[in-house]
Amino acid sequence: LKLIEYSKLKNLKVGFSFFRKEDAIKCKFIKKLDFLKVPSAECLNFDLIKYLLKFKRLLFISTGGQNNSSIKTIINEFKNKLIYFHCVANYPVEIGNQNLKSIKWLIDQKIKEVGYSSHDIDYNVCLLAMSQGARWVERHITLDKNGFGLDDSTSSDVKEFKIITKFADNFSSILGSENKSINQGELLNIQNLGTSL
């Protein structure tokens, strides 16, 4: 509760992952949370999902360890009630195993929003996931990337988190539009650097 209160003072949203319905039932402060999450290992636990939906919070679900067919089962059951996260459930996910095209497949299922749950050693994969259409990124934070925790090596330190946040906050303007316009700086550079008439 102290962590929740402190986070709210810092204007941070707070959420929890629940592995069992029983744990969610016992959680006395669940109504104080801004979002809830179902981890990959429980993404087919429909009893848990249905219970968490009662709280009318954003409900994230990670789809690690599932193929398109089983993910489609979840989508058919819950449609746009969930925010679906593409995830590869390895710690760490080695470069080349991210399968980020799955984000496009999720988007094509006509669901509300899509995210990416990153267990990558390289935080830069989060930026690539955003470029594929992920509008939410789950990334763990650590104070020691060389620590002995399960996901210390696949987490970001504060410096990396600031970089991810900078790109996420400016992502729309970074993408821009298909209609390329010329800015003032470009006009000056073309005038100063160009040699032809």
C-alpha cells in the first residue's frame, strides 16, 4: 500500500499481475490499482480473466508460449475487453527470436490495442516493437542488470528506461505522415549546401 501511495504521488499508474483467481480475491487493495495483468503462463485461465474484468480496469494479457490458434481462442472469447501483448516467454529472448511480425497479426485481428512484453537483453527491441504497431510496452526495471534475479539481465536500468520513454512519448511525431513536407532547416541547408542552379 505504501508503494501504491508513493507511486500515485509521482503520478505513476500502478498495476499488478495475478497468476490465480484466489490471489485476486484475497487482494484487499485491487480497487486502488489502475490496471491489471494476466501473465503469459495464465493467459488461458478464463476464470481469472473473467474475475479481473469485473473491476473495469485496463486488463493486459501476455500471450507468450501460445500459437496463433490459442491466441485466437482468447480473442474470440474476450474480443476488445483485453489489451493483448505479443510476448516470447524466454528469459532472455535472444536477438532473432522476437518474431515481431506477430504484432501485425494481432493488429489484423481487429482488437482494440496491442502491446509488447519485452524480456530482451537489448532494450532497443522495444523501439522496433513500437514501429510494428505496439502501443504499449512492458519492460521490467532493475537497479542492477548484473544482479541474480530471474529477470535482472532482461530488464532496463533507469538510463535505458528514460530512452524508451523519450521515444514512446514522441513516437507519433517521429513517424510523421506519408505527406513529406519541407521544414525551415532543410530549406536553409539546401540553399547553403546545394551547388546546382
